[in-house]
Amino acid sequence: MPAGVSLALFIATAASLIVPWFYFGIHKAPARPLTSTRSLLSIFLLLHSLYYLYQIIVLPPVNIFTRLKIPLNTPTDAIRSILIKQSETGDLPAPLETLLKHLGSFDVKTYYVRFGHSVVSTCDYCLSFDEFGMFALPPVLLSYICTAAVIGLVTIVNSGRERYRTIAVAAVAGAFCLEAYYIATISIEIPKDDKPMFMWHDNLLLLRRLFFLILPPVVHMLPGSASPAALMNPTIAAMRTAEQTALRLQLLRLVRGAVMRVPALRTRAVSWWTAEAREGEWVREDEAVRELARKLNSGFDEGSDGEGAGPLRMTARNSVTALKNGFAPSEYWRVPPP
């Protein structure tokens, strides 16, 4: 892919990623400050995703055979001739000279498929599989360690994703072991004809970058868990519920005072309470209801001077007194004690 086309594709892909992130992360969540932990992690993951998108689209792995569109069994002299024709100075840089020197060996061509262009063209002293493998291991291992560190940052304390850390890091370690297994054990056969060769290093590198691109945002978007403090102390939820209930009771007291100040609402309230009092009087005057209430130990006899009153009537009086004291608009409006 030409450099200009790949750069334009990267810009278009980056724009398609930044616009939704800005819309859902900033516009749809204005209550969350940009300095919060989740917002900072979102910004970091956006930059992380843009970096790997740039690596995938603009900086694909170098491969002299796919670049020149020649088969892997092309003689070294033919490759040198093609490169010199395309060179502006007529000379080849030192890495290409090292590469051409190594490609004279059939085994090194298989190492080129396993370990890639950079390893074969950079390591001057490498000749065997073990030497090329040890030279290729550090940068690959470092990339996996960096991704594990990113996972640790995404699942930092107070992020709500702490429980996913072990699984995500295990996935990174498993991906490293799987890639190392394929590189070390895959059987490579160079075709004798001009058929294209499957470049294991290039394709595994692409899969690795896609994995590093997808895994951290997926962990970040998984459902969060409750904070450790809330899990360790269950009374926090009860305290919050009690606070909300107290606020509702205070609002009820203010609403009651406001209702009595509006003539229309006051008239409707008085009418409703009058109807309720009339229906209650009908029930209390029914002798059958009185007798049944006495048998159930819920009598509501009035008694004399508050003495001998039924249990239900005494409970109702105490409740009404408590409500009156609770609904008082201020300390100076409380009902005086009897």
C-alpha cells in the first residue's frame, strides 16, 4: 500500500474512533470530570489505540519478498540486481547487505519466514536457529510486558475493573506462549515453484498488534464492580437509604405546609380529611365492629380522661402526636405538651 494511501486510511480510521469517543465520553457524560480515574483511563486508551492503529496501517512489517513481489526461492544475485536497479545511488545500505549475505543459506530463508526481516537483516553474527531466536525474543517479550502493564493500569484500584486483571494478564501470557510455540515448531517448506509463501512472522505480528489494540478497551468497557469499601461495610448502603428517606420526609413536611397556604389545595385537603373522618365515625359507631376489636385486643374505646382507652386508640394517639412534632415547620411551631 502506498504511503499516502495508508496515511489517509489511518486518518480516516482515527477520526472514526475519536468522534464516537468524544461524543459518548464527553458529551454524553458531562457529570464526570475529565480528571476522574475513568476519564483519564479513557484518554490513555484512546492514545494507545491510535498508536496501534498507526502501527497496523502505516507501519506494516517490512518484507523484501512481498515488497518486490518475488518468490522466496529467488537467488540472492537476482535480488541484489533488483535492489540496485531501484536504488538511487547504486549502492545498498549495510542492513540489506547483511540480509543478502544471510539469504544465501536455505535455512536462513526459513528463519526469515519465522523471525522476520528486521531480525535477519540486523543480526550480523546469527547463523543458527537458536541465535536468531534469542535475538528476536527480547523485543517480542517486551511488547507483551508493556501490554500487561497497560492491563494493570486499566484495572488499577478504584477503576472498578480490578477483578478482570488476572484473566486479562493470563490472556496476554497465553498469547505470548501460543506465538512462541508456533514460531518454534511450525514446519516451513519453501515452494519450488513461484507460489506465494505464507509469512508466519508478518501475519503473527499483525495478529499480535490487533490483540494489543482490542484487549485493553474491552477490559475497560466490561461492567464495573462495587467499590471494596462498599463490599466490606454493608452499612454504607443502609446509611445512604436512611439519608434519602430523611430527605423525602423533610420534603413531605414542606409540601404539607405549602398545601395549606394555597386556598384551592387547602379546600381539597380539608374536604378529603372530612370525608375520611365521617367514614371513620361510621365504623367506630358500629357495635359489632367494637366487639370484634375487643376480642382481637385492638379495641378503640375512648375511656374517660384518657384512662381506659383501647389499645388501638392509644397507639393512634401516640402516632399522631409523633407526626405532628415531625411535621412542625420550625422549633417554635411544635405542639405544646399536654
